[in-house]
Amino acid sequence: MSDKKDTSVPTKEKKMGWREMPPAGVILEPGSSVKYETGDWRTSRPIFHPDRCIQCFFCWVYCPDSAIRTENRKVIGIDYEHCKGCGICSTECPVKPEKAIIMVEESEVKK
């Protein structure tokens, strides 16, 4: 140890330099989309038509945000608080000619 005094200008908080940083990212707690509502920036909205749905669950399987709501082994709707409007659910829907999930512009939806 050195007996030299610290002559640097005092700061509110000393920030880590690149040598003190861990070599990779540190995750202190697992993330959860339940805590973060991410659906408010979507530009397209999926509209679910239950009368057309054949309960194939393709939308549920392919949804990257787990935004397809189910109950009693049936698709019942869409969780708009977490849906980002990617349209994968509508693309994967096998119902023809009119799909059970269609995409519309968010600005066209009455709130």
C-alpha cells in the first residue's frame, strides 16, 4: 500500500472505468414482461374474431410476446398491454378466406 494522499478533485460518485467493469453484462434479476407494458408503441393492432377461430393455437405458439390470451384451453383474445403489433399471429392463422386475427392500423381503432 502506498502512503500517498488522494489529491484528485472529489466527485459525488466515482464511476467505474473500463478496467473495473465486469467482462460481460451482469443480470441482477431476471426480466419479466409482466412488469413492463410494452404495447403502447405498436403501429398495427391485431383484432381477434372468435367466431372465425378454429382453436389451432398457431397464434399462441408463434407469438413472441406471449400476448395471446387463453382460458380453458381456448384462445379468448389478445393482451394489448404486451402486444407489439408484429403481425405474426395474423400471418400464421390458417383460417381462410377471412383470418381469425386481422391487423389494422392502430390509428383506426376507436379507443
